[in-house]
Amino acid sequence: MHTVGTTLISNGCAGGSIRNAFKYAITNGVTLLSNYAYTGSQTSCNTSKPIVSGFNISGCVNVPTYSEQSLRNAVHRTPVAVPMNGDAAGFIYYSYGQYDALDCDPTIINHVVTITGWST
């Protein structure tokens, strides 16, 4: 939420750019949830909100598109940001656990989630 709602470089309030969000986070750090909470609703960007860095990241890599094995390998090493279609009916009501949508159109990308684990 921090890089989406407070920085102009990520362009998060107008669709966003994962690459630019990571560039910002590498340079400036990422604040903690207690400093800039996720609201779960569309609001105005707040570029004037003071940000206190909670942790830093040193880099990022791209995972090849449609390579499940590459994604699985990456998730075993670190959390992975993944673009997806957030318009599917099941996603609107999603709150926890594994998400598997049959009605998801992969050609529509309008949301980013973080994968933190993998199970079969």
C-alpha cells in the first residue's frame, strides 16, 4: 500500500507499475503496516504522508511468464509479487488461504498480490 498510495513513481493510483514500485522500495525502503495500513478500498493517493522505512530490499528479479516451476522456485526463496485479474467474483470476497479461480481472465491485469508460500 505504501508504494502504491504515496509515490508518484509507482503510478499506483493510475494502474501502477510493479517494476517502478520495486525501484522505489530498493532506494527508499518499505514502511511497516502500522505506519501505512492497507485499507482495502480505492482512495486518493497521499503523496504527502511521511513515510518511515521499516525494512529494505536489495533487489528484484523477473520470473518467466507462465513458468510454474520458475514461480515455485522463486517462492521457496522469497515472497513474489504477481500481477493478476482482481475482477473475478471469487477474488472480491477472498480473505485468506489458497486462491484458485476458474473464472479469472489472465488477459486482464488490474491487481498485484504477494505469494508467500506454495503447497500442492
